[in-house]
Amino acid sequence: MPADQTVLNHAARILASVTPTLPADSALRRYFQDHSKVSPGLRRVISRTVFIYYRWFNWLDSRDSLQRQLAQAEQVAARFDRDPRSIKPEALAARAVPTWAADEIEFSADDLRQLQRDPALWLRARPGTAGALSAALGDCEKTPASPDAVCYVGTQDLFRTTQFHTGAFEIQDLASQLVSIAAAPNPGETWWDACAGEGGKTLHLADLMANKGLIWATDRNERRLQSLKRRAARAKLFNFRSVLWDGGERLPTKTKFDGVLVDAPCSGAGTWQRNPHARWTTTADDVRELAATQTALLNHVAPAVKPGGRLIYAVCTLTRSETTVVAEAFTAAHPEFAPAPFTLPGREPADALHLTPHALNANGMFIAAWRRA
Ligand SMILES: C[S@@+](CC[C@H](N)C(=O)[O-])C[C@H]1O[C@@H](n2cnc3c(N)ncnc32)[C@H](O)[C@@H]1O
């Protein structure tokens, strides 16, 4: 359904507030904080309209008013939804992603089309409860890619459900869920989630460990770790310790770990469907700098893996520089580590894997794993 004028006006005001330091997703959050009377349903429509604008940005006439451009974007999106093949893959490759991406990412035609669609909303149910959660929430679809993942296709505000407040699920992209499944920690082990952020993967690791054993959750951002603690309390998960770590050579502990997960900061090209504004703000220089940070993080954590322990590297991007190049450089520089296959539901074992947006209807992700001799 096309957006009405009220939606276009809200969306135009949000676009006008976007700056190099206030990306679209933050601008949306701030706008809705300042306009708390906007209903959850209307917020969803406004957010979608803003994201459609960035997905179809290169099809718009920048001389027009923002309202008119938003309406143009809606029209292109509607035409594409009716017939995805009406826009040729060559046009998508040239206009839906930044030009530098051609040197870094091999998008298939299906992936390019996937980037232009509304993203799926994935939930992670607590282990073994996906069926009960689906029945309680309604409007949920299962996937063979993970036993605990469900795709929510309804319209209720999930943050207001009892199930959310009692920790029955987390909102977590399917590709992110597969990272912890690839890590496959055992109850009672000791793990280090080195870039824990707000704890999406820490909580999943803790669940897979049945709340037994210990996870060191570190990040250089204190605010994110605070959020992790709130989420863990809601999920009643206690087998973790959160500590600030700046990612440097000086490690936060002398502990040797059964497993270390480096869910590294990255260019986020795998999230370009969900966060289309990032297509136009991320640069080739960012990719180069992030690849150096990722390499440093892997080198720094490597001594903390105990003999026989595992190291998992994950990034929600698909650039060559941040994925295979980083992984191959680590293998070459660390003869004490050998690539170690991991298994995801319905897939052949692999020691490194690109998960593409089209394959999963989710974010793009790269996962690599090693075992220490
Ligand atoms: C991809 S996010 C982690 C997401 C998190 N694992 C999750 O599943 O919710 C990367 C994290 O790395 C952190 N980070 C960035 N640079 C870092 C560095 N040099 N050392 C340690 N952490 C860093 C960021 O603060 C961010 O929280």
C-alpha cells in the first residue's frame, strides 16, 4: 500500500535529520523518542518508507523535494515487488550498491534482488521452545536452518509481549544465530566472546551451554555491556562475566579458553538489506581499516585459546578483504592453528563459509573456525 502524506512528511523530516554522525537507524530512533505519540504501527510504516528511500536512492531525482523522492522510491519498490525481474541485475549491480563493492563482493543476481526487499524479522526462541513460542505469538514460520529460529510475519509490537519480558525469545537475525551454532560450545566449558557488544551471541552461547560453565563477555563499549547485562537478566542467564577490553595486546584475563569467538567490528555489508543507508556511508577505506582491526583482534586473542581449543571468527559482511583475506592471513601467520570444520543444520561441514542474504533470507555473514594444536 502506498504511504500517505502523513507518512511521507514524517519520513522526510527524518531524512532531513540524517547527518554523517547520525545515520538513518539512529535518526529514526531519535525521532520516535521525540514523537512518542506516533503509534507502533505508524512507526513501522514510516521506518519502512525511510529504508525504501535508501534502497532505491540511485533511482531518485535529487532535485525533487524529499516527499516527492520518497513517493518515487515507493513506486519503484512497488514495481519491483510486483515483478522483481522488471529491474535487470546489471541495473541493480550498478545502482543498488556502491561502486567500490564490485571489487570486494560477488553478489549473485538473487542476492542483489534480496537486498531490495523488506528484511525478515527473525526471533531466537530459547532452546527447544520454538514450537511453543510460535503457538503463543502466532504468525511465526519455522526454518530448516536452525531449530530455534522463527521468522515473525505478524504485526504486533513484540517488545510489548509477555514472551519478550519473560525472556522467551530474543530478536536476533538468523545469520547471527548460526554463528553460535557453528561455535557449538558445550555445557561446563569456558568461552570468551571477545566482541560481545550487547550480547546477542553471548546469550545464545550461554543458552547452548545450558547456563553451565563460564563466558567472558568483553567489549570496548561500556554502554553495550550494560545492555548485555539487562538482556541476560531478562533471559535469566548467569554464566557470564562482562569486562571492558579495548581489543589490544593486553588481554583482560590469563584464563585459557575452550573457545574464543571474535564477532568483529566490520563494514556491515551483509546488513545492507536491513540497513540500506549504510550502503552509502561505508567506504573502501573503512573496509581496509576494519580488515586491519579484525586481523589485530584475531592475533591478540589467539594466545588465550587453550591447546585443543577453538577460535571462531565472524563478520556480518561479505567483502573479500574482511572475510577470506583475513582468515587466510591468520592461517598463514599461525601454524599452531588449523582450520577446523563446523556444521550448520542442513549443510556440509566447512571451516569457512559465506552465508548470503538470499540463501537465508537474512543478513550476509562470514564464519571461519580453527582449532589450536
Ligand atoms: C559486530 S559487533 C558485536 C555484536 C555482538 N557480538 C552481538 O552478537 O550482539 C562488534 C563489537 O566490537 C566492538 N569493538 C569494536 N572495536 C573493537 C576493538 N578494537 N576491540 C574490542 N571490541 C571492539 C564494538 O563495540 C561492537 O560491540
